[in-house]
Amino acid sequence: MRLLGIDLGSKRIGVAVSDRSGTIASPLTVIARGKTQRLDHEEIARLVVEEEAEGIVVGLPLNMDGSSGSAAQAAEREVERMATVVNVPVYLHDERRSTVQADQSMVQRNMNATDRRAVVDKVAAAFILQSWLDAHRESGAS
């Protein structure tokens, strides 16, 4: 199953895509937030069609203790609105530390701070999507 991974941010939305077998996630693009969430969601819907995605995995920013704070609640509300625009299932997945992991992986590749800032959102989206793919492969779930 081909999926899009989404890392919702206040200024940018990172987007990743899986291969057709649903095994490997790769960074795809960064969407600059528009004037409204509806416009952002329409751009995501366009990417769903363009990439022939069968679902979307959105990062859920839980607190480090696993509780749901204001950021997670805002993401859940946005996902509810997004689901009315895209024509595929939308799944939430724990994104704790995804941006930190993405940044650390780029530091290890000796990327400078300017280059990292330009791509961290889509790399974080790839970490979120890869985590979801791995969890579902290990559990045997679809």
C-alpha cells in the first residue's frame, strides 16, 4: 500500500511517501502553510492523487509521557478536517522525537544548519511514516 506521511507544523507541512509495497518511506516535499488549513488540505489531496496514495499517516505530537496535550489535540482536530477533503483513510501515529531523529540523521551526514532547516520537515515526515510502516509490518496489520 502506498501512503503519504505528514508532519504538521505551524509554518510548514513535511510530506513523505512510501514505495508501492509499503516498505520504505522517503522524504517528498515541504508545503508552506497557506492562508487556510483548507488550502493546505487541498494541496495534500492533490499529492494523494499525484502519488497514487491509498492513505495518509499524520504525526500525532504526544507529550513525552504519552499523554495528549494541546498540540496533539490541535493535530486531531486538523486531521478531522483533513479527512473531509482527502478521499483516502487518514491515520494518526505517535511522532514523538521524529524531528529530533531527522535532525540528528542529517547532522551525522554533515549537513549544515541552513540545509537541514530546508528539509527537516519532510525528513521528519519520512521518520513518522517509516515508524508506522514498521509497526504495521511487525504486527501483521494492514
